Amino acid sequence: MGKLTKLTVSLGDRSYPIYIGSDLLLDIPKYLSSTDIGKKLMILTNPLLKKLYGQALLNAFESQGGWAVQLLSLPLEEKNKDLRTVEMIYEQLAKNNFDRSSSILALGGGVIGDVAGYAAAAYLRGINFFQVPTTLLAQVDSSVGGKTGVNIPEGKNLVGAFYQPKAVFIDVSTLNTLPVRELRCGLAEVVKYGVIRDKPLFELLEKKAEDLYDSPPAFKEFELKDMIVRCCGIKAAIVSKDEKEKGVRAILNYGHTVGHALEKASKHAYTHGDAVSLGMMAAAYIAEEMRLITKETVNRQREVLKNFGLPVRLPRNISLKTILTYMRRDKKIKDGVVRFVLPVRLGNVKIFAKINNAQITTALKRLSGEKG
Ligand SMILES: NC(=O)c1ccc[n+]([C@@H]2O[C@H](COP(=O)([O-])OP(=O)(O)OC[C@H]3O[C@@H](n4cnc5c(N)ncnc54)[C@H](O)[C@@H]3O)[C@@H](O)[C@H]2O)c1
């Protein structure tokens, strides 16, 4: 195991550690054996990740001894991140007599993390929950902060709970098997952290993106670890101040207002990362129109995203009207007003409540290349 970094999300008696390092997966049973949780645990994963990491983790629990571990492998994707899946998990937990001291461990990307967390939040009114994220997106963002939930036909993540994990184990080595398309999704969130809170991180990404020319993004493990530590550090600090998104935590939604609507409007043809990339461009255009940032800043954001292979232009076949309809259903809406997180300079954003339809439409038109 390489050098391990430990960060903490500080939430009083619900505080928890985030461990970040290489090859730490098989040390998890040892760590958990040293805590006072019960010895019954369910690993929730999917068939691919079972083969890549799940079976090995299960074996490690068995060699540690004293554990009753069940591995539940479901073909989990965004399209079945729903209540039916949660029900199937409950059936398994109940049939196997899981009690209040038992645990669920999410081994996978954001979909598995969100579903496992929501299942853990409500089973017997809450059992232990551990996050072992294996995508870059989940490692820099979704595994930290306790937002859990599922989709319903009317919208994405509309049913959920704030439910914090007991610990997050980020094994950077698992990214070695991640397809480039998924790596790109995570990079969109890393760019987000640069724009909202960390200008030096943004500049580092600019440098890296420049070096890439036309080749797919490739990072050394230590570079990935550095990015993950910085992003998790920002997220941990924000969540520690505002767990339930009453204030500052909303800045983490930069790019997500338009992004979530786009995911829905495109029937998930856009991945979360693609949609966030376009959403950040829409927000940057609104900020430029409001003279909060210069055209040069907008161009810098667009170049980084483009060089990482993320979309920065909306195809004309997605209707702006549909995007606006989905935006109005967004759960970040307060009293019917769509709120936008907008950059005021690189490394700093503010929340704006009074963005009107005309401003949003202008930005979306620029995004689809109709203007600007
Ligand atoms: N809770 C939060 O705070 C939060 C934040 C952001 C996003 N999300 C949610 O996260 C979800 C997206 O998560 P995601 O981008 O991780 O996608 P995902 O969970 O769908 O995973 C993407 C794909 O990568 C594969 N995969 C995962 N790890 C792998 C590995 N190491 N090697 C090879 N393949 C691997 C998976 O099998 C899957 O096919 C969305 O549902 C979104 O709403 C939640």
C-alpha cells in the first residue's frame, strides 16, 4: 500500500474519515475489524466490479475471519437507480436477518453509492454504511457528503436522504480499469472544484489539458491521488459547514442546474459528466452576460473541458423548451425560482436567485452555437 492520506468530514458524533491511497482495497476488512460494528455486512456491487474487485474483497473478509459477508451483485445503472432496486436490496437484507449493527458497503460508481446509501438510510431506520468508490466521479464527489437517493420517472434523484457513511475508502488503483469515457465524467467534476474553490487546481488542469493535444486523458496514479485529495478536501470542508445544503453547500451544484435537466432531456444519452460540462458552460455564459466574468475566463473553462474530451456545444436536436421544463422540476428550486451558481472569478462562485428565462435562453442559445 502507498502513502495513505486521511481527511475528515467533521459533523460531531457523525464525523467520519476519508482514506485515500493506492492498493488499499484489501485492507478494508482489517480496518473494519478494529471498529465496533456488527460482523454482518453486505457488499453491493455490479457484475463487472464483482469480477474486478468484489470477489477479492469478499475473499479478504473471509481470510480476516469472523465476518458474515454477503455479496449482492445487481446490474445497476442509471436507468434502474430506482425504488424497485432498493426494494430488492431490502428483501435480501431481511431474508438474511440483517440487524441494526449490520452494514452495507457500496463498491462502485455514483449509481451504486447513491442506491446503497439510500437503502442503508431507511432499512431498520438506518444501518451502517461504507463507501468504496471506484469511478473518478465517485472518488472526487459523490462518495463524500451523504447525499443518497434514487430517480423516479418525474425526475432525477427526487427521492433520497442525507445519510452520512461511517467511512470512505478511496483506492486510486481501481481507476486503472476505468474506461476513458468514465474518467472524463470525473474530470468534469474536478474542473468544477477548480472553478468554484481552487484556482491553482484549475491551472494545473489547464496545463495537463494543454499537454494532451488530441490524445485521451491519461494521468499517473500520483496525479490522480493529488486531484482526489484536493477535491475531497474542498467537499469535506463545505459539508462540515453545511451538511443539508442550507447555504454554502449549494456551490457544489455549479453546472448541475442545466446539467441535470440535460441528462433528462437527452434521456441519459449524456452522462452526468457530459451534462455537467455543458451546464458549466451555460452558467459561464450567463455570468459573462451579467459581466461577472470576462470572455477570457469563459474561454479558459471551455478549452479545459474541450481538451479533456468533454462536450461544450449542445446539439440542435435537443429542444431548449424541454431543457427549461426539466429545470423547473429541479430539486434545487426555492419558491419556484431557479437558482444558479455562477462564477465571479476563477476559484470563486456565488449563488444567484433572480436569473430570468431570457438570460437562461440566451445562454442555451450560445451553448447550441446560435450566438456568441
Ligand atoms: N450523491 C452525490 O453527491 C452525487 C454527486 C454526483 C453524482 N451522483 C450520482 O452519481 C451517478 C454517476 O456516477 P458515476 O459517474 O460513477 O457512474 P456509474 O456509477 O454509472 O459508473 C459508471 C460505469 O463505470 C463502471 N465502473 C465503475 N468503476 C469501475 C472501475 N474501477 N473499472 C471499470 N469500470 C468501472 C460501472 O460499472 C459503470 O458501468 C449519477 O447517478 C449521479 O446522480 C451523486
